[in-house]
Amino acid sequence: MRKHASFHGRLLITVLLLFALAFLLPAVSAGDTRLYVLAAAVCGVLLLFPMIPGRMFSLDSPSLLLALILCAFSVLVYAPGDPDAAAAQGLRCLMGLLMMLPGAVLLRVFRPSPVSALPVAAGGLALLALPLVLPSLGFSLTEAALALLLFSVSAFLSVRSRLPALVLSLAGLAILLLRQDLPSAAIWGITFLLVFWAVDRSVLWSSLALIAHAGLLAAFLVFSPFSPESPADSSLSRLAAMGFIGSQTPPEKPPVPDRSLFLSLGDQYGLVLLLCLFLLLLALLLRSSSLAQSARKTFHAALALGVFLLLGLRTALYFLSLSGLLPLAPGNLPFLTDSLPDLAGQMFLLGFLSGVSARNQADLGEDSHLAMLAR
């Protein structure tokens, strides 16, 4: 345990030095005091958030540190060209990070049962249907809605309530299809089917779930054909034009014409940084997979597995779109986004992981105590 804490401390110091240099170098070059303030603010959040809210709410340290690093990079993409836009992105990241706290608290106070899962399910469906009720709504709460749906589905499955879980999943899928959000519908459908199979292991019920989801998707494609989206530019050609260490001159304006922070970071800092970002996301996914395998209760295991699938499929969808294998605009990677609702929903999922991690640690503590009593 001490070795783990020592390694985590050294890693945090390395991250602090990295971002201090990343923000201070353009500050010295441009002579802009806003960049000095921004450097102090980013490093302050990186240092204090794990120490204060992280310890108070027992947030999962690896997940939190990885999320903080990705958020810091999303602020860094704006800093050289527009410090004001970077400050706004920093505020969005901070508000998103705070959503880890209710996610962690909800998991600890929740006791899975059909009755307790119904209000969570109703909240998820309501958030999902909001754009249909209010077409003029300028933002989407899809990520938060899917987090609540995953939470309620995991609760239903943990008490062997297969039918309510299946009906809830089909209702969410139907709403996403009515909204013409086929990518999110595919992500949700695959996530539910895999979690359902992992928990239930019934060939009959899993087959029924697969047939029901496939039938709903087929009906949508027949009566409302899907129109592929065309990316604003050729992502592959843009990647090919990047150097290994990026451009040497800061941009004159925020470098986000296609709203892809991942590609914008590559334009500025090169392919090596993009590889590092991919590895950070991979580490976060591996952490969620590890927590799912370590969980002893079905509810916690299903929830951690669902988080892994939602984030992993969203990441896979981005890279498949980026490569041109899917006719979709790439959008943004998880945690590298300038959309506060999307970021808040993804951090809410990480809050679930923190709750699962705390439960796993409590189980290990109980085992140690019982082992000591048995001696």
C-alpha cells in the first residue's frame, strides 16, 4: 500500500511539472499574464482535487488522475491561441469533475431492488426524451441519461428482474432512434446486450433480447433510413500532415474548427501526444475492466462492466469514424470535449467506478479482518 501511494505521489508530481511547463512556456513567449494565472489554476486543481474532494468522497485515485490529465489537455488545446477560451474550458472541466461526487455517493447509498431502480430509470428516460419534448434545446443530456439507464438496468439484473431490464433498454433504444441518434443507439444496444449476457447467462433470454433490439433497429432503418454524416474535412489526410512533435508556432485562434479537440491537439503538439492520449484512455478503460472483475456483488460488477463498454464503445466509434470506416463525423473523444453535458455525464460514470472501487476496498478490508480473527 505504501509503495502504491509513493508511486501515485511521484506520478502526480511528474504530471504537475509537465503541465506547469506546458502552460508557462507559451506564457513566457507571449508575455500574457492570463496564461500564468491559467497555469497556476490548472496545477492547483491537479494537486488539490485528489487531496480534498478525492479523499472526502473516497474517489478512485487512478480513474481520477487519468480524468484530470485528459481535462488538462482539453484546456491546453485552447491556451496558446485564446486564453479566455481556455479559462472557459477549465471551468467546464471543473464542473464536470464535480459530477463524480454524486455518482460515487449514489452508488454507496443505493440498495438494488425493482422499487428503488424505477425512479432512476424514469429519470434516465426523461433526460433521454428531453430533446423530443423541447426541440429547441441547444444541448443533449445523452451521456447522463445513459449513465442512469445503465445504473437502473444493473440494479434490475442484480435482483434477477430480466423483463423490466429488457423493457427499459428497449424504451431507451426507441427514444434514441426517434431522435435519429443512431451512434448512441448502437452503443447503448451493444452495452445492454453484453451486460445482460454477462449477468444472466441465459441463452433463451439473451436471444430474446438480441432479437428484440435487432427488430427495433431494423424497423427504424426500414421506416426512417439513416443518412450518413460527412466529416468537415479528411481526418486521415489531416493526421498524415501532422508531424511527430507538432507545429512550432502557436495558433492565432482556437484551433477547433471541427470541434475535435483530439485532432486539434495533434495539430499543435504532434502524433506523439495523440498516442499518449490514446494510451491514457486505454488505461482508464483497463481500470474500469479491472474493477468489474474484482467486484463481488452482481450489481457492482454489471455497473463497472457497463461503464467500460459505454466509454470503450464511444472511443472505438470515434476512431472508426476518424479512419473513415464509418460514415460519421468523428465528434469528440470521451473526456476530450468542450460540451459540458457530455463531460458531466462521463464524469458521472467515473463516479460509479469510484463507488465500486470503495466497495471492493471495503470487501478486502473485511476479508483481512476475518483472516486475523481466524488465526
